[in-house]
Amino acid sequence: MRSEETQSAPTSLVRACVVIFLLSVFPFTSAAQTLTAAEAIARIQKHYAVPVPHDTVDTIKAGDPSTPVTGIATTFLDTMDVLREAQRRGLNLVISHEPTFYNHLDDAAFFASDPVYREKLAFIQQHHMVVFRFHDQMHGVSPDPVAVGLVQAMGWQNYMNDGNPFQLTIPRTTLLGLSRELAKRLNAPTLRIVGNPDLPITHVALLPGAAGSQKQILVLRSDEVEVLLAGEVPEWETVEYVRDASAQGRHKALILLGHAVSEEAGMKQYAEDLRALFPNVKVQFVAAGQPTWNPDHPPAGATTKAPAK
């Protein structure tokens, strides 16, 4: 009996030591492998390595940076619908190209007691999400990934002038024909067009987003540009410039895609880049879509009946 006890004691001691070792090592290893939102963002910023202004808007807009990342969503804009869809998919790090809280700097002072703002912020906090804006650094990359994404969405990769995504020479068409092609390929039934529908088009300029009227008009002055595809602009600026130019018989036109439509393809392509950067993390694009609609194309799933009184 003593002989058996003598033999089993060392064995039990070894096993106990192994258990203690495993319990101490594996939790540490698991924690070390957990990617936090702050670490993911730092990796993204290091990867692109483009200088940003000291007052950059590329900051965390809501959420705790130490939150473990369950998945990454890229989007043009983190609308309520986008946040809900990201949460449904298990994507808690949301990378938005545009502001979360309705102004360029995401300054919440005006919205502190606003019910829309408060509900959106509460949703982000309740579901342990982190929202990071990726704007300045993205536009600092050359060639601009947003413009490249739009070119790719149109299938115009071979039409860029010397590899420049902002200047293209496309097969001859008309302003009306081009508008229809854009609406179809970009899934954007609501476009705004200025100019003669029959205007022949071969030379196209792109300025996604809200580049500003002076930059847009400078591009339109070029003899090599017949139509500018832009995101948005105040109606009394570039819109009226092009309307007057067209009335003077000049070969100028403007197609306003909408800010979202003009940049969303770039954020979709951005998801592909992040998959390579985070091979072990689920990365998906979540579309924000057009915010506006017209009577001929109501939102999908919407009723066309008058609301009950």
C-alpha cells in the first residue's frame, strides 16, 4: 500500500502543476490575442501612413476604445439602419467615412438634449460598439481610393487619363445616356442633372463628395471636360454656373450623384483592403444607400398608400 501511495504522489503533484500552468497561461494568451478597437485603429493608421491635419476629423466618435473587436463594418455613413445592420451581423467596430452626428466635426453641443442624437448614441453604447471616422487619411492616399472605387463601380478602369481617376475619356454617349448608365450601375435612381440631354459626352471629370464650388468650376473651365460628376453642392453655385454655361451654348453639364452615391463605392472597396490587413477578423461593407427618393422610385418596402387618419 505504501508503495502505491509513494508512486502516485509524484504523479498527482505533476498533474496539479500542469493544471496550474495551463490555467495561468491560456487566459493570458487569449487576452493577448484579443484585438481592441484602439489597436485596430492604430494598425489602420499605420498601414496608410498618410499625414493628417492637426485638427483631423479621423477620431473615435462614440464607444470605448478598449472594446474587443468582434467584427469590422465599413460604410459611407453610420446611419441608424447601418448601425442596426452592423450589430445584427456582429460587427462592433464601425468605420464611417462621414460624420455620425450631423455636422463635420461631430460637435454634439447643439444636440445634447436632442432625442434623435440621444437614441443613436444610446444604441452605440448599449451594444458595445465603437464608431471611428476615416476621412482625411483616406483622401490623402494617392490615387484617391474614393475616386478609384467610383471608377471601378462604373467599369471605367481602362478609361482613366494616364491613370488619373478624376479625368476620364469614355466611349461617346449623350448626357441622357450617361445619366441612365450611372443610375443603373450605381443603383441610384435619384440623380440631378444640369445641361442639354442630347449633349455629346466623351470627356468626364469626377469630384466625389462635396469638393466645393470653386474646385468644381475650375474643373469645368477645362476644354477637356464636358461633364462633371460630383456629389453635392449648394444649388446657387455650380448648378447655376453650369445652367448659364449651357444656355450660352457651351458644352458643359453637371450630374449630381449625391454625396453618398459618389463615395459609397470607395468604402466598399475599402472593406477589401481591411480584409487583407485583418485576415482573422470578419470585415464587411454595410451600404448606407441614397438618403433621398423620388415619387417614381419610393424606398424599397415602403407603402404607397396614404397613412391612416
